[in-house]
Amino acid sequence: MASSHSSSPVPQASSSDVFFKKEVDSAKHIRPVQSLPDVCPKEPTGDSHSLCDAPSLVADQHRWTIYHSKVNLPAALNDPRLAKRESDFFTKTWGLDFVDTEVTPSFYLPQISKEHFAMYQQEISQREKIHERCKTICPPKDTFDRTLLLTPDKSRTDLEQVPKIFLKPDFALEDPLTFNSVLPWSHFNTAGGKGNRDAASSKLLQEKLSHYLDIVEVNIAHQISLRSEAFFHAMTSQHELQDYLKKTSKAVKMLRDKIAQIDKVMCEGSLHILRLALTRNNCVKVYNKLKLMATVHQTQPTVQVLLSTSEYVGALDLIATTQEVLQQELQGIHSFRHLGSQLCELEKLIDKMMIAEFSTYSHSDLNRPLEDDCQILEEERLVSLIFGLLKQRKLNFLEIYGEEMIITAKNIIKQCVINTVSQIEEIDTEVVVKLADQMRLMNFPQWFDLLKDIFSKFTVFLQRVKATLNIVRSVVLSVLDKNQRTRELEETSEQKNAAKDSSVDTEVAYLTHEGMFISDAFSEGELPPGITDTTSQRNASPSSEPCSSDSVSEPECTTDSSSSKEQISSLTPGGVELMVSEDMKLTDLELGKLANSIQELLYNASDICHDRSVKFLMARAKDGFLEKLNSSEFVALSRLMETFILDTEQICGRKSMSLRGALQSQANKFVNRFHEERKTKLSLLLENERWKQAEVPAEFQDLVDSITDGKIALPEKKCGAVEERKPADFLIVEGQPYAVVGTVLLLIRIILEYCQCVDNIPSVTTDMLTRLSDLLKYFNSRSCQLVLGAGALQIVGLKTITTKNLALSSRCLQLIVHYIPVIRAHFEARLQPKQYSMLRHFDHITKDYHDHIAEISAKLVAIMDNLFDKLLSKYEVKAPVPSTCFRNICKQMAKMHEAIYELLPEEQTQILFLRINASYKIHMKRQLSHLNVVNDGGPQNGLVTADVAFYTGNLQALKGLKDLDLNMAEIWEQKR
């Protein structure tokens, strides 16, 4: 209670608080507040400062402290400094300062009056009433100890004067009810003007309490006197107890001496050896730690040396190892506090250097002379760069290589054009500045050589790109293989460790005075290297430098970061050994995506070459240059492009459609021009054809002879040999003579050119098929218009269409029909199965040609039919025999035979004359019926028989009609 009132409510000023200082200065006239002395010492509260002031049981056991003081309660309550007893309880207990002290009001607390508690009193009054009512209903249990009533009568009578509240075991003056009961405030209230009476009440209360205290003390003394014999007995036994303690102390001293001797003889030496072993281990660890610090101190110079030789992987490994050592073994060392951040910055610098180095390497590799036979430039340097980039997860280096490929492809074409233009004297580079314009001034042989040079350079370029990407892919696959092996090793080691952990002894090791485990001094040599603490094994240089001669032992010269990392070796396609370290932290998914990106980059290289080639072709095709090429030139261009396309597909493994599409586009234009030229040529030939039998030059016979076994191929021209051979009258095809016109000979050659073009340019097979079918249809329809339709009379200027013209036209059509199956088989062998439906065009053409041939045959029969109708309608049965009519008929039949016999084959001639004879019989029968001449053996019958015999004899006398069965008996009507 005293301590609670000892603190002053006045705010203490500080040197930094100007406000308080000013207020204190202004209140200097006020008497300083004196703190009240504490009767009891403060107990420790847990504060470090208060704890340090408490007495020590070890150091202060023989020194007097405040805890040794013993003062009785009346002496503490009676102030000896006062001359007389004061009337106030608090004045007597705490001194005069308690009443006379003026308390300075606080500057931060408001003035509190009764009005501030009015609201609280109103709220609590109802609850107080309820509480008092509850107390009356359920009074508290009286816990007064009734044993005191067993004391003698006088003591009991005295103790009964003491209120029971003081004898309760739970007496607590801090309880407001207890305090109000013991010290009623009504005795201290001087505000009502009743000072003398209240002072007397306070004095009476003080005397009453003192009386109670005296009663208690007298009873306590009485109780002690009743037990005096026990006290004297205790004093008597104290001497005996002292003797026992002396003997016990002497025995303990002897025991301690013996234990000290045993400790000195048996334990101290062994423990000293153990301590020396621990000390030696600690010294070795300190030495290794210092050696490791010296090595780490050389990290930055070593990294600079490695970077000067482009050893990026070694530099990164050294930085990673050093970072690991700093975090694990050298953590907290003040001298290395900035080294970690410096190494991080150095690592970022290495990243930028590797990207720049790879960009430089890509430029040097792709832009070196293409005539160089070496496909891979500095393979070891490339492998080192790739490993470094993979280690740092810089997986965008393929984008750099792809951009460099595009630039290189542009430069290849540009350089080829410059080299070619510089060798052509006809091109004035000063007048024509642009390379595209200079290129357009080249003729086809010059431009073709330029294109061939570009294709060859692109082929070498793709081979180099493939070789470089194969090296990159081998590095990526080796890392992927390492990941798989590492995963297998980890699974195996986990199984071994699980089996080993089950057998580990779990005994508790004892601590020495140095705080180390004694068993640690020997456990390191017994455990396997993989289980030994890494802090006692890291001694070697992170840069794998050899150990110095002053090292303790060879196993301690290696660190876990260098010796425990497994390295897997493999070989690149170029023969460079790949050493894959364990710290490649790339997942299998990332490595798989990177491998696919490498393959896609190779595909992109092929696409780049094809795209640049397409642009080169389109630049030359702007003025229609490619469309004006003849067949041989375009075939040579097509073969060159097809060869380049196949080469790139073989190198890169994928078809690029850009160049093939450009070739197809140009081929379609070529096919259109090719077809239009030949169709125009055929149209001009037909418009000037007089439909007379033409001589067959030897070259055309050779052309037909070259078509053997259904294989169509244009024969090579033989210089000089063709001029010595005379032209033939007929074209011999498989032993059969064909009389043809000149247009058909050229048509056969045109057809073979179509077939040959399909062989040279397979991509235009379908277009050529439709164009050729269109050409054959055009020839059929146009020849029909000119011959059967008599269009040649106006166009060519023929006087009439003779039977010879008709027969020659039929024979020409038969020649074309003979070759249609050969042409069909030629195209069928070059079409895809899904394109076989296009072959139906040849079936339609064959049918049209057969219909045309049949129409010509019908026309020849119709000519003779008109002749028979004209002559036999004037026939009269009279002398002479043979009659003039039959003489004219036989003459016309002989002319017909003479006109067609050499043109048409014998079988076709016989069939034609059989049809003519059938027409003759019809007209003869009609005329005889009109003349009423019957087969009755009369004179008329004889005359008719003689004329018919003349007709039959003359007809059978013609060549090829000798065995013709005319059966002339059908002309007679049988009358009975």
C-alpha cells in the first residue's frame, strides 16, 4: 500500500520535452514532493534491471541485506520521531508529509467533481439494491475458526472482544467492503464542519485498533509460554545436532577427496585427451574454414580469368559453388557480407555476355564463306555457350539464331546477284543502280546460272544450320538424359537411406564443458562420406584448384559442391565430349519443348530459303519473263527447282510449300501459254490444210517409232542423218501404213510434247491432261467442220470435197484413235488414284472420234447412193449390153476404189464397198420394180442379167474386192 502511494502524480520533465520543462520551471515556488519510504522491499517483477538488484543466494549468502531486517508491527506503526501520538491514523503510520503535502494538479487530467460520478451512481444504485437484497436472502458462510473457543476462559473472553472480521482467513484490506468495515469513512469526513467530533472518533478508532493488537499479542505470548518446554528441548537437541553435522561434514570432505583423487587418476587424463581431440578437430575446422575463405576470396579474379577464355560454364559453376558456400559454411562472416550481391551482379553480367557471345557466334557461323568445307565453327565454343545458356535458363537464344538466319538468307541472294552482275559486261551498274533492275537485264542462261548458284548456296547454308542445330540438340538431349539418370539415382539412394536409418543407434551423447558432443570427435571417421557433416568436409577450392601441400588430409580438400556433383558424359555428332553437371535445373517438359523448338527452327530455315527464293523468282517474273520461256527452258528451270526442293526436304525433313506453290503457279501459267501456243498453231495448220496426202519425213517416222511398248518419249535429233533419208509416202505404225496430212504429223508431235512435258513437270499432269483432251476435241470438231461440213471450201479455197479428202480425214482420225490408249496409259501412270476419274475424258474423245469416222464412212456411202439414185433412175432395159448406165456406174465405182484403196486398209475398203453394194441393190431393185422387169428368163431378164454381170465383174476386178460376196440375186422380185 505504501508502494502504491510512493509515486508522485507530478509529470517529470525531461531534457527533450520542452513543454514539461517550461511547466516545471514555472512551478519552482511549489515545495518538491517527497516520496514515502517503503517498509517492505519490492519483490522482483521479472524486469532484468530489477532482477539484477536482487540478492544472490551464492554471492550474498554471508552479506547482510535488507531481507535480514526484523521489525515488529508496533514498532513499524509507531513513529519514534514524533513527540506525541497524532490523532490521525495515516499521520501516525506514514508521517506528517502525508497530510501537509500539496499535490500539484496534472496538466492533462481534468478536474473531477461529484457531478462526474452522478450518472454512474444512478446506474449502479439499482444494482446495489439488488445486491444487498441477495445478501440478506443468502448470507455469507461464516468461516471463523471455532478452535479458538477452546482456549481458556480469559483468553476466549479477550479474543471475543476482537471483531470476527480480523480473524477471518480471507481477510484482505484491499477489499472495499472489508476496508469500509475496518475504517469507516465517516470518521474522516471533515467537510461537514464537525472537525472536533470527527477527530475524536478517529482517535477512538486508533485506540480501539491498538487495543485489539495488544490482545492478540498477549494471546500469542501466552501460547508461546505454554510451549516453552518444547523450545528448551529444541535448544538442548541443537548441540547434539551440531555434533552430527560436524561428523557428516567430515565424512563428506573425505568422500570428496577420494572422488577428486579418482577423478584425477582415472578420468582427468581421458577427458583431457578427448578435449584435446575436440580442440584439434576445431583447429582443423578453423584452418579449413580459413582456407575456404581464402579460396572464396579468389573467386572474382578466377571468374575474370575464366571469362577471358570464354569458359562461361566454369565461371557459372564457380559462382554457384561460391554462393552455396557463402550461404551454408560462411554465413554470417562480416568480411563476405557484400560478396553475395557482387556475385549476383557478376552472374547477370555473364548472362548478357553469353547472349552477346551467342549472337556473335551465330553471325560468324552463318556469314562465313560458303565455300568453307567445315560445317561447324568452333564446336567446343558452341557447346560451352549452350551449356551456359541452359544453366541460366536463357532459352530464347534460338530466337537470336532464327533472326540471324533471315538476315543471312537475304545476304546470300544479294551477294550472289552482285557477283553475277559484276561479271556481265552488258549491264552498266552506274546507269542501273538497283539490284532488281540489274537482275532483270540478264538473259535466261545468265539468270539460270544465278539461280543455280543461289540454290547451291542455300543448300550449303541449310547443311550448316542443320549441323549447328544438331550440336544444340545433342546438348539438350544429354541434359535430358542426365535428368532421367539423376532421378533414378535419387530413388535408389532414398531406398538405401530408408534401410540405413532403421539401423542407426539413437543413444544420447554427453556434453562436455565446451558445449560439444563428445561422440562427434569419433563419429566423423566412422560414418560414410555421404552422411558426414558437410561443414567438416568443405575445404577445397570452388574452382577445383589442386590442394596445397599444407592441407591436413586429402579427403578434406574437396567440397560437396564439387565432389558430390555427378557428371554424365556423352559425345556430340562432331566428336566433342559433353560433361553434364548436376546443377542443370531444367525440367523434362522444358527440355522437350526446347528440342521441339530446335526442330521447328530447322523447318523455319527451310521455309526461309524457300521464301527468299520465291521472292527472287517473283522479282524476275514481273515483266513476264518466266511466262515467255520455251519448253526446254522452263523444263530446265522446273527440274532445277524440283531438285532444290528435294534437297531441302532431305536436309530438313519437312516439305516447304512456298517454293513448290510458286513453281506450280508458274507451271500453270506455262501450261496455259504452252496450250494456247499449240492450239493456235493447230488452228492455223487446219485453216491452211488442203487435205491432201503428205509425205512423211524421216524424223516423224522416227518420232512414231520411238513410241514402243506404250512408252512415249521424244527422240533426240540426229544431226545430218535425217537429211540423207528420203521422205516416205506413208507413216508406218506397228506395220500398218497410214496416209496422213501434214497437220496430223504435227499434231502427233504436239501430243508427244504434252506427254513429255508431263514427264518433265509432274506437277502439271492434271492440267496437261485437260489441255490435251481439249486439243484433241478441238482437232476432231475442227476437222469435222472443214471436211464433213465443207468448211474448207471457203477457208482453204478447195473446189470440192472429194472422196479422197474424206478417206484421208478418216485415216488421220484412225491414227489419233490408235494413240489414245497409249496417251491414256501414259497419264494414268502419273496420276494419283484419286485422280483416275479424269481419264474418262479419253473415253469420251475415243467415242467422238469413232462417231466421226462412222460419219465419214456414211458420207462416202451417201455419195455413191446419190450416184446410184441419179444413174439408175434413168436406166432402161435395152441394147446395147452393157448399157451406158452400168458403164457409168462401174466407172464411178472404179474412181471411188482408186481414191480410197491406197488410203484405207483393205478390210475397211471391203466393208465400205459392201455397204455401197447394198445401196446399189436397193436402187436396182426399185428400178426393176418400176420397169416391171422380173426374173422370168425373158429378153429383158437377159439384158438386165448381162448388165448386172458386167457390174459384178468390174467390181470384183478391183483390188481387194476379188473375194467380195456381192450376192446380186436379191435385186429380183420373184413372180409366180
